[in-house]
Amino acid sequence: MPSSFLFATWAGGGAVPPVLSLARALRERGHGVRVMADTSLHDEIAAAGLEPIAWTTAPQGDPADPAKDVIRDFEARTPLGALARLRDRIVCGPAADYARDVRAELRARPADVLVCEHMLLGAVTAGEAAGVRVASLATTIYPFPTPGAPPPGPGFAPAKGIPGRVRDRLVTRLSGKPWAKGLPALNAARVANGLEPLGSVVEAFERVDRVLVLSPRALDHAGRRFPEHIRHVGARLEDPAWAGDLTLPDGDAPLVLVGMSSSFMKQHDLLQRIADALGTLPVRALLTTGPAVDPATVGAPANVRVTASAPHSLALRHAAVTVTHAGHGTTVKSLAAGVPMVCVPLGRDQIEVASHVRLAGAGVTVGKGSSARKIARAVEQVLNDRSYRAAAERMAEAIAAENATDQAVNELEVLASRHDKPAEPAAHTKEFAS
């Protein structure tokens, strides 16, 4: 029997395509699906055959345009400063606005399941207050500590010995503290919607029936343990609607695909250094700037084709190496195609994702300030050492097995069909929430 799903998402760059991919898959199964999102996403939502609904009071942004970016984390001087902007401008600060809009939509047109992008705690609050089933979508490696692995974020390798375990306990205790300043705004939203205040922001991320992690389980630490309500359901590998057509550079030299952030992260100078690096190598390259950078501003050597966009999933069928900021979307598409990587993290979750690529043996990492010469050496290293390709191909096999069935759709359909009382939220976050 068809069910009704209301999605709530925001203009979060690389988080958008996997959320819309899942929404589209539900629609193709015959379910009713509508998507609340920033108006900058409405064309993309409509292109996926979905019904867009605008926020009324919640923030509206476009991360491809620095002037319209809500978070503007590219202005932050430190990772903690970037996290504070996310907390204050999306997660907690406008929680009451997101909750108000979602409650109004649910009153006008009820849904069987509310599906929220993981960061929208205001939308989660609305679902809890309305008494509907709520699933949140984590569109990267699960970003909060769980037993059996180092706390995510800094890119730590698994602990070895007593010093490593002490490091993990200390960082785990500290990891919830940056969220504390967001608690008053979040609790104000909860109280306004008839809910009890919480003791920490981190607890709010778990007040859902399911957390669906849209990331390969094989990419995470093997020893990491998760509560039952957190389910790895495989990565979404579709390209965004704006990716366009594929035109490969001429020749038969090894192809290097360059894919950096789809949102503005001050990446222009890095793109130029990458182009300069590839110009010194016996390769051909397809460099995609993304919507945030005008391709005409990147000087292209003769062997480098610069374009705003291209369908990475198709280009990767021909690629020998990917040079990437280690955004989750580009990373998992590369791994799914068995293509090793040179990772150049810019911020956000990218240091963590790059660390997992490195630990899997499927690539190397260089700093975002690296010279063209250093980037060229890294590309040569990955091209010439067959072990990187072999590791990426092992990851491709694991991802293919995980994606043999659409686990995310199955989980949401089961959730929509349940008629028992929603479960109480899990308590595994309490050790680091205070």
C-alpha cells in the first residue's frame, strides 16, 4: 500500500543529491513524496519528479553563491568556528523556525513518515511533537562517537594501546561540548512544541525512530559498534540533476578526474594548482569546478579539460585516479568505481573521510595548501602503485554487495507500515553529551 513521506532538507551542498535520490526512489515505488527545502533547490527537486515545498520562516540559502550561503563556513578561521556556524545557523539557532514550518505542513497534509536530513533538529522536533515516525539521514560517515572506534572528526586511526584509548576517551568527552551553546535555542523550540527540554543537543540527534547512514559500512571502522536504530543502508551513487553530459578530453593517456566541493569553500586557488600539477604529467584530465567556481577562471594546460560539471559516475568508468576534496559523494562514487584517490580536504567532514580512504589503502592525502609539485607527486604515486587501485577495487566489491538491494527504501517502507508506538530514543550518546 502506498505511503506518504515528507522530506525535510536544506541547501547543504553534497548532502542534497543522496537525499533526493532516496526521495525519488520512494516515488518510483509508488509512494507519495514531497520535499521541504530551500527555494534554491526547487529546480533540482522538480527535475527528480518530486514536489518541492518552500520554507516559510526557516533560513533560505544557496551554498554555490557565497553571498547567499547561510552558514558561510568559509569565513571561519578554525574547524570549531565552522562547527559553531553550522550549529547557530542551521542546527539549533533556527530550530523553532524549521519546527514551525514542518508542523504547519504536517497539519495541512499529514505524512506517515517524516524524513529529515540529519542536521535539521528543528524538523526532528516537529516530527516528535506531531507524533509521526521520524527517520534522519546521515549523508556521510556517522558523525558522532560510538563504541569500538575513535571519535569521528579529527581523522584518527583506531587506538593502539593505553595512550590511544586515553586519547579516544578524552576526545569523546569533549566532542559534545561545542554543541552546548545551541541548547537554549533548541530547548526553546522543543518547549514551544509541547516537548520536554533536553540535557544536551547531542541527545536530540537520537530522538528519531531510525538513523539511516547513507554511507558504505565497509568505509567505516570494522570494529565500530552501533545501536540497533542506526542502520547502514548503503551509499546513494546517482549524479545530481545539474551534472549535465559527459565530454572526455581527447587522447588515450590515463584519465584523472578532478572533483572538488559543489559549494563555495575558497577552492579556486587549489583548483588552479591542481590544473598546473596535472599539466606536468603524462595524463589527460577532466576538471569539474562545480557550481561555485566559474570554469573560465581556471587556467587550463593543454591536457586538462575544465568544465563546470560532468556526471562523475560516468566519467569514473574511464578514470585512473580521482583528485578530490574528499567530500563524501565524490569519494564513494570513486570507490564504487574502483578508482583510487588523491584527497585534498578543505574542511567539514572531509578530513575524516580522507582518513578512511587512506586507512583502506585506496588513496593518499595532501594538505589543501600543497604546491602543484607536491600534488603532482601524489598523483604519480597513486598512478604508479597498483596497491591503491587494488584496495579501491576491494571497496567497490563491498559497495556493490551492500547496494544489491535498496536498503534505505526498505527501511522507510517498513517504518511507514508500523502501527506501534514510536520507540524511545537510544541512550548511547549520554557518555559524551554532557
